[in-house]
Amino acid sequence: MRSTTPRAAARRVAGALAAVGLLAAGSLALGAPARASGPVMGFGGPAETALHPYPATGAPQGASLAITVDNPLRDEEHGGFTGAYTVTFDLGGIAGVADAGFGTDGRADGGTDCTVTGTTGVCHGEGLAPGPNPLPELRFTAAEGSEEGDSGTVRVTGTADGVTFAPFTTRIGIGGPDLVMRRAELKRELVPGQTQPVPLAFSNDGTRAADGVLLTLVYTRGIEFTERYENCVYSEDDGGLGFTVRTTALCSVEGSFEAGAAYELAEPLTLRATRRAYRDTFVYRVDEGGPGVRAAERSGARSAPGSKGNVLALTELPAARSADLDPGDNQQENAFSTANTADFVAYGDTADGMVGSTVEADIGFRNEGPAWIGGLDAGEPAATVDFTVPRGASVTGWPDACRGVTADGRSREQQAGAPRYRCTAPAAVREDGGLGLHFDLRIVEAVTGASGRVEVRGAGDPPLPFDPDRRNDAAALVLNADTSGTSGGAGSTGGSGDTGPTTSGSTGGSSATGGSASSGSTGTTGPAGPGPRTGGSLAATGTDALTAAGAAAAALLAGGVLYVSGRRTVR
């Protein structure tokens, strides 16, 4: 049995799940000229693509090259490029190595037309949105007569009036490793604190050895590994939410990983479900540790090496039998369901004001745990807040996360002054987070003790499947409360006796650990407020919006879990 030796020190690497997809396709290359008078468009794509050798019998296996035209003009003033453009692929460098074509129709979304004639491919298009714009994929197969190890380059250039294009070159090669990650049989139904071994294994089904490998491990907030390794680099990703939602470990292992052989970890990893676990995922993949991978590693941010002394090592399995030939089989994913709960507690507010004045109210919900709730793959909101406006008031300002609906919940074109608002939470809510919503309400009629309902519920069906205590899912927003004590308060309704959000951290603003609004304070009289504030403030303390991303298996994240401090002055 042969053993491979891990690197003595880990390189700094990219820590987002998006890096997994990048590594699968090879390093992303972007060309840019040193100087240009006008806007500069670049090209994006893999640095190299590997092809299966031409077979003795049957048709050759193909591989696609995905190229993007990258428009750097991202602000509103210089938004999209509206003119016509031409992209040219010089295929002369792969003559005798590979055959190329644009498929059956040579068209991409947006109407780009592409053809190949001889050793030249040409794409004609019109209009480029800010950011990457995909071209039709160029399809390659090994040319008849080509041999293992043959390679050549494809040069990509572009032209358009008033625009400079940076040329881009990518390599096409015959043969290579084909690393295939085997699926680990793991327990999927867990309880907090439970651990289990993770015996990762992979094979090289390609035509040559891999020069070192990079193992990528991506796991969400509720699970963790009990040990960190010297030859791994760890980074944390908040997905734009303001708190860590996933951790990425990239582990470099040196050695020659031979074609036809299979390998496994010398010792299994140990995975643990934490106290906050509920629905979590674990993505694991393997890539060759070549120059492209090392370049991607160096692009990482907010990453740190693991513990000194312990190394992640691989050994060859006793039974066994350039870019990766098939990156699609390098990765596996496991989803876990932990027997846990989260208590979403609604909170309301109170405010006083004279007819014609505008008052401010802060409502929402908080997660009292112990579990975090995250639907990162699906991107669906973790919950919604349903707010019924108190009688005698009209909403003049509302958060971006909310939309006005009719009293029976149907869509409504006019957003100001709606009788009811539905507000969307983000896809992930941490165990001490929540959603804070700030509303401005104009008092149009004197109604003592007018009460509006604040309810947190599921985004689809009303129940929250993880929340066993339904008594605190609703609260009240009370305007001009009856000081004799006959009117309801602003706390949770339904029997819990909650009196609004508890204070966590600073009460004058947002808190990194999930600050909340104090309830029950009363405003002072003042002039009428301004017009609609549709970009209403949501002070972040627990999460922000998930963008998204993700790479091969994950979806990336949207929305934001936020808290605000209570402001109840009458303007």
C-alpha cells in the first residue's frame, strides 16, 4: 500500500462555496489590457479544458467551453452596452488536436448567433448587460489521430464601436486525470451533540496521474468537524447575512495520485451536530492540486490555517480498478436533519399620536432558538410576518421586505395605506436573530386602543414546522392605548404573556448578536410625517440578504435577518 504525504503548510484559499464550482472548471481567467481609452470588455472562462482521447471504437466524448463577455460598467449611469459586437475564436492552435462546434443552433439567450467555419468561430450579438454575459458554449471533441498529451490553445478576441476587448487564451488538452468522489454513507437523522465518522474516498478514472489533490469541504452553520488540520485552510462565509452560514475547508495533499487507483483518508473525519443544528448540508469534492487550483487558493479572503501538528493524509486503497476529464463527478453532498426546534416569537409595539400626526412603530419576530433556521439551497424565506394595520391609521412608510395587500390577502397595486402588509424574512435566521420591521403610520382617526395584529408564520402554509410553541407567534401593535388598562398591550398574544422584544446588547442601535427593540414607549405630538418611505430602514443585527450563490450543489442565499432598536417619536 502506498501513502501520500500532505503539505507542510497550507496555502491561503478562497472560502466561499462559489470557489468549489470555480475549481471544478479550472481557474477562471480574465484578460485585461494595460491601457484603454474607452470601456474595456473582458472574457471569462476556464484556463484549460481536458478531453477524453479519441476512442478506438465509437464516437468521441465531448466537453464544453463556457465563455462570458464581461461588461465592467455596473452603475446605473453607465449601465448596459447597447451596441453590436463580434467575438472571434481563433481555433488554428488546436488543429489536429480537437474539433470544435457550437452545437445544433449556435444561439444563446439574448439572440447571439455563433458559427464555426474552418479554424475560425464567430459570434455576433447586440447589447451587453453589466457583469458576465454568457456566449453559446463551444463544444470540443478529440480530433481523429490526436494522441494522449497533445494540446493547443484557443484565442478569443472581440470588436465593437467605442469598446476595447481584452484578448483571452484558453488551453485544450487530450487526456488527464478524472477524479471521482465517492459518496459517503452518513447518518442523515441526527440529534444535537451527535458525532459520526466521515470516511471520504475518491478514485482517479482518468488517463494520467493527478499531481497533488485539493479536498474541499463545505458545511453549514449547524454542523462542524471536531478537528482542524495543518494542511487545511478554513474560511467563513456570511452570504451577505451578517453572520456565518457556512465554513469552507480546503485541504492540500501532495503526491502522485495514479490513474486507475483509489484513495481514502488515512483516518476518517469526525462530524458533529451542534446545539443549533436543524437543517444542514455538507458538500465535499476533490480536484487536482495544479497551478490553476493554487491560483484560486491565493485569491481567498478571511481565511486561516488549521491547527499545527495534525495533518489530513490519504492512503491508496488496496483494490483499485491537465484538467479533469469530467469535473461533474468530483463532488458529493449530504443533507442532514437534526431533531431540534426554534422558537419564533412575534413582538409588537405601542405608540400615541394626535389626528394628523405620524408615529413610528417597530414590530417583527425574534428567534429564541436553540436551532438556526436556514433554507440556503432552496432560497425560500424562513418565515413571513403578517401585519394588520390598526383601525384609524394609514401606513406612509414601510420596509422593502414588505408589500401591501388587501384585507383578505390579495395583491394590491397601491402600496401606501394598505390595510395589511406581508413581510418576507430571509432564507436564514440565526439562533439569536430575527426580523425587525419599521413602519410609519399617520393617525387619520381618533380611535382609543386601536390594535393591529402582528403574526409570524410559515412562508407557504401557516405552520412553522420547527416551532412547537404556537402561543407566542402573534403580538399586537396598539395605538393610543386606553390608560385605564382596558385595552390590550403590545406583547405576544395567544397566551404567552410576552410583552415585546427583550433587550440584547445596545438599545440604541443594531447589535452584532441580535439586538432588539424595547416596547411600550410613547411618542410625542408633532407635525405630519413625509410621504411614502418605500426604502424603509431595516437595521441589521442577525442577518442581511443572501445573494447568491453558490456553486455546484448549493444555492446561494437571499433576504436578511434584522433587528432594530425601538423608535417611537411622533413627527
